[in-house]
Amino acid sequence: MMKRDKTMKSIIKYTLFGAMSLGFAACTGDFESINTNPYEATESDLEADNLTVGSFFSQMELRMVPFTAGGQQDDSYGSTGSYQHFQGLCSDWYSGYVAPTGTWANGNHNGNYYFTGEWGNSMYKQNFTQIMPNWATVVKNAKKYNIPGAAALATVVKVYAMHRVTDQYGPMPYVNYVAGSTNNAFDSQEDIYKKFFEELDAAIEELTPYASAGSKILDKFDYIYGGDAAKWVKFANTLRLRLALRVVYADAALAKLEGEKSLSSTVGFLETVDERAIMRGVTMMNPLYEQAYNWNEERMSASMDSYMNGYSDPRRSAYFKAAGDGKYHGVRLGINMASGNADYTGDKISNFNLTSSSTIPYMSSSESFFLRAEAALRGWNAGGTAKEFYESGIKASMNEWGINSGVDEYISSDAQPQAFVDNTGKGGNAAQPSTITVAYDEEASFEENLERIITQKWIANFLISPEGWAEFRRTGYPRLFPTKRNSNSGTINTDLQIRRMPYPEPLYTDEATRNRVMEGVALLGGADNGGTKLWWDKNPNH
């Protein structure tokens, strides 16, 4: 059964607006009293190994996406329950990658927009209790010991983690964040994004000389790139281009300005398999595996069924396991499982092709090609054509997933997504969502080729669900099947689908935090519900 975080209210009330992170004493010790204990490292020992900086940087990486590491089951360390609240019960579903098959809450839950208790709260809690305080500590200690590159790395990780938070909820405390303060005010999403760009610009400028020199920073503590500065600059460039395109409908001039900074970089973007952002050298339990195989609560979605089967996508067998009939079958969002889910968790529906130790992707190397394809489509100085980048993105994704045959045939295919047929026969059928083909058409309209680019980026970014959901909201692509049931039809348009998650319930539990949340709601420009659009969500077509 799904875990519930029983300490949510007390943790968020104390830490949400910047109080120091809890739970790290076991990793780093109390630096003020450490000299009194003969069995712990001294201050000079910590300084010698950069532990006063590196250990906190490691904590940031381990919490960018929650997972069970080294057998640790404490929810504060990012266990499966934390992952499920973090993105499993929201962006995993709303991105169209995953469908729920659990029997919780009498069938009424986030899957049909009936928001339930703490579900979807952890994205906020985790980042404000375990990303922001650790970032502040890295910056403080990096300044003390004159390691500016470490502060720059931490800032890149922070922007990555926190853009997911604002993209899920909207306004949040960020621009003038002070660790340990209970007075961090909410900022508008527009101001937050401008701060993101400012921080990424400074971090990239700081890290580029290290990258050019082939240097490493915090290599003993970096689980993603082993301290490789060049790969971190490529990550940061890719992230900046991602965020630039995110705001293109809200501020086209800002989007182009920031996007072309990345496009003109001498270091470049993530492009190869070894450059994709994944955890390396750390023991982990894949939380989706546990949800799918141990709890029987997640399966292939109907949207993945429609697109991957319609295209005969060679990645199907890498993403999913065939059902009992040797084919790949998904589930509609919003199917009521309250009366039982045996048909949906048996051999009629495809499970994920995962093991308990499968890696969790943070950023794919193929994404940068699709970002540049869209940039070129928009007329930005991208250094190539939209078609060239688009096709390179498909090839890079196939390479990431170990697909070596049928790639050229796929790229030139005129196949279309197919109608969805519920393999259980229980009524989840849906009409063909789109007629978009894989083959790029340089004579097609801007909108048609944008749909083509985003659809293939969506397939390539499988399981990077916060990004998949954000891009669907920004562009309307891919065309995803809506929930079968909408229990919030008064505030959420079924066809437009959910636009954001409401702020976590514990924020309303005492007067001080409630007042700050209301400041955030005012900046949001609409009610605190799932139908209110974010600042960047201004596409006139969606």
C-alpha cells in the first residue's frame, strides 16, 4: 500500500520557508561540537577533503529526485513513499507516461482530480527542506574555503530542482531566500524565472574556464558527472535552453535572449549517452519498480500505448514489457479501480521494463537536440535546421535506449498514433488522439512541426515526468488522453487538463504560513486550484 508521510505537517510548518534542513547529522555531523568527539573527524579533516562543501552537494544530488539509496527507508531521505508523493501521484500521471492501477481512496484521487490529503505535497516539502538549505551551506562554505566552482555547481543543481517546484505550483519563496529564516516571501513565477536565468548565467560563466581546462570539481562527491566541469556546463546550457523555451509564450524576447546564450556557448550541450544526467556509483532502489511490481499501483499509460504502438516505436520493448498476448497495452487515467484492479495488474496490461536497480534519468542527452530543433523552428540562431536537430534527437534517444536497428525507417515513417483500445474490455477506449507522423515535413506549418518535435521529445524523455507535464501544458503536445473522470470539473477543464497542483495543505495550518501562501495565491493571479494557469502557460492554442 502507498505510504503516507505522518510528519508532513510538523516538518513543513517548521522548515518550509527556509529553516535549516533536518536529518543530515548522520552524514555530516555537528560542525560546532565535532572536536569534542574523538571518534569523529576534526574540522581540519573535513576541510582537507572538502567535506564541509562536498557532503552537502552530495545531499542535493541525492534529493533532486527521491529514491531509496543504500537501503535507507526513512521518508526524509527520499524513499519510495516520498517519490510517490513527489511525482508519482501527479506528474507521472499528468505527463501521460504512467497510469494508476491502485485501489486507494475508494477510486477518488489525483487521477480524476479529486485531490487527496498529502498526495502531491512532497515536491514542495522535499526541495524546501533538503535542497535549499544544503545549497545555502555549500555556497557559504565554498566562499569560506575559496571554492567558487563548487558554489556554481550547487547553484545549477538548485535551479534544476527548484524549477520543477515552481512549474508544479507557481509562485514560491526563492529570489531573496535566506536559509534559516521564517520570513522568506513568495515571489512571482516571472521573477523566479528571471532569477533562474541570472543564476545560470553566472554559474556557466564561472564553470566555463574549468570546462575548457578539463578540470574536475568535487569529484569525490558528485554522483552524476564525477566532477567533470565540461559535462556540468553542458547540463547547465541544456537547462537554460529548456527554461528559455518554457517562457516563450509569456516573454518571447526574454526567451530568445536566454536561449541564444546557450546556443552560442563554446562548450555545447548534452549530446551523447555518457553525458546524460543519471546517478552513478550509488546504490539505489528504483521507486517506480516498487510501485509497479511490489504494490501493483502503476502501469503503461494509454497515451504511451497510442503513440508507441501507432509508430511501431522500437523503444517499446526498452520501456515496457509485453502483455500476455505479446503486445503492448496501456491504461486510461481516471479508470475507477475501487472495485478491484486484477484485470489491470494481470497479463492484459504492460508493466514497465525495470529492475529494482534501474537508474532514474534526470536529463536525457537527446533533449538538447529537440530543444535546438524548436529553437531553429522559431528562427533563433541555433546553428542548424529544425529537421537536422529533430532527426538527431531521435537518433540520440534510440542510442540512449540501446536501439541499433530500424532507426532510419522510424525517422522516415508516415505512421500515426492509433486509437486506444482497452485490452481489459472495461470501457477505456478512446479515439485516435492525433494524426502527426514521425517523418519531418519542411513544408508543413509551424504548428504541425512543433507538434512533431514535442511529441518525439516526449517519447524520448520517458519517465522525466515533470518535464513531460510542463511541456504538455506549454505547447498542448503531445495530444494526451484526458482523465476518464473529472471530479473537479468546476475548476479544471477536462480537455485542457490539469494546469498545476494546489499548494500543500499543511501550508494553511497556521496563520503565519497561511498568510504567506495567500501572498503566493495573489501572485498566481487565480484561485489555488488545479485549473489556474501558471505565468508561462500562455499558449493561445492551449
